[in-house]
Amino acid sequence: MEPERDPILTFGIPRCLNIYENFPYVVKSAINPEGKYKIPFDNPAVSFRDNELLEKQLYIFFRQFGIDYRTVAKGLKLGLAAQTKFKKNLMTTAASLINEAKNKGRLILVWAGRPYHIDPLINHGIPELLTSMGVDVITEDTVPVDKNQSLADVDVLTQWAYTNRLYAAAGWVGKNNHSELIHLISFGCGLDAVSADEVRDILKGYGKKQVILYEDNYVMPTSKLRRYKSCQKIR
């Protein structure tokens, strides 16, 4: 499944390569849920790049359950509207937190990670611990960057939406004295290896330090908090 094109998140990049589209085939071959456990396993081809195509793809899948085209089209329209509203709400909330933090002299932490890092079982409740310390936390996809922002100064390939958001967020943090960035990494390979170095260099250019939390290496949050407190002392 490809992500929706959003100029704020992708900066006009035409395609975001995604290895996760192969995960269903790995699950089928390694676990075989339908054959071993009688659990139906569906992995229809779905793309969010074109709404008309998405509508047809969804109908092809759902018609096996007796759902007609009109119902699919209505559901898609409502779903896209809800997604748009949700994104706007996120941006509005983040903007409110940023303004309030500026007025009260509080620190804004940009929680820069992948979508699955929002799962408490993966992030170990660190966002809640940080907010309990009087820190406002926003995610990298809610940073109010200019949608026409150029990434020409980035020294690596900028064809992936996720890493582009990281670079843009790092640039925003560098320009705003009341903010810092925490970069969450779960594996440290592939794009993470490249993006971590580039985020470090962007922040370094503004005289700021990079803070990385390896979510797959630690279970207890205390070591992460010590790293964050070290960052506070550096400031």
C-alpha cells in the first residue's frame, strides 16, 4: 500500500518506495495462517495515489462479501473526509501546543519516528513520561513546515516521504530555539542508517545535538530518560 501524496509530507516527491508491501507474502510463506490455523488472510493490492483507482480496487475486494459499488464509494468518501479532518485536527493541536510552549517558555520535543512508534508496546510509554516532566511533545508529521520547503541542501537521496519528513522536521527544530528532536529508531538499518546521519548533520548545522532512542534495544524507559536528561543539560 502506497502512502497518500501530500505536498506537506512528501514535498512533491512522486513515489515513496515501501518494502512493507512484501510483508504479507512473508507472513503467508512463514506462518501460512489460512493453511495451518484456518484464519483467512487477505492482502489486496491497494493504492492511495488515485482515488478513482482506489475505489475500484476496494470494490473488487469487497464484492466477495456482497457489498455493492455504491456502498464502497460512499464508504471511501466518508473515510477520506475523516482522514482529512483527522490530519487537520493534528496540525491544529500541534500549532496550539507550539504557541503555548513559546508563550510559557516550555520545551517542544519533536517525536520523530515511524507510524508504528505510536504503539505503547513499542515506545514503552516514553511520550507520556516526557509530558509528565513538563515537556510538550509533537510528532514529526505535525511540524508546521512550509509545504514548498526545499530539500536541496540535503546530502542524501530524497525520494522517500518518511525520511523527507525527518529532514524537514530537523530543519524546523534547528531554526526554533525552544525545540529539540528525538529520533526513534527500531532497527538502525536501511533508511534508518542513512537518515540518522543526515538528521545529525542538519541539527549540527544549527548547533544542536541529536538524540536517538533505539526502541528495539531497551525495554525499561529509565535509560531513555537519562539520555533525554543529558540532552537537557547540554542545552
